Amino acid sequence: MRIGNGKPVQRCRQPKRYKQALLTFAGLLAPVYFVPPALSAVLGGPRLLTVSAAVAGIVVLMTYVIMPVLTHLAASWLYEQPNRKSQLSGE
């Protein structure tokens, strides 16, 4: 694939799905365990309100805090490069 100036564009490899799933699982463990009881203690009120607020808070934490940090920390594992010999030989 080439862009307008004729230079080739390198595509980044996507991590394997099982690695993404494991990282997401690890990222969700703490917030799912701690956020709902904490909000329940603070908000009280109807269960639907508490659950909705907990889910919204967990989504925000996962999107902007937890997953970027975990992805950065696990980058070498997530995006392992195949060894150079297998790339050159076409395996």
C-alpha cells in the first residue's frame, strides 16, 4: 500500500485475540470488584442507578486509564514480532 507521495505505508500487526481478552480480563478484575460496592455505599438509592453509575465509571476507567496503561506495560507481549528469518523465508 502506498500513500500520495509514493512511500510505502507500514501496517501495524494486531495482537492476537486471546491476548486482548486476557489483558481486558486483568483490567476488569479490580474495578468490577471495588467500584460497585463503593458507589453503592456513596449513592445508596435504587439499584438500577447504582449499577448504571458503576458501569459508566468502569467504562471510563477502562477506556482512559486502565487499558492504556496495561497496553503500554504489555506491549512487547501483545505485539511480539515474528523472528526475522521466518519473515524472509515466507513461512
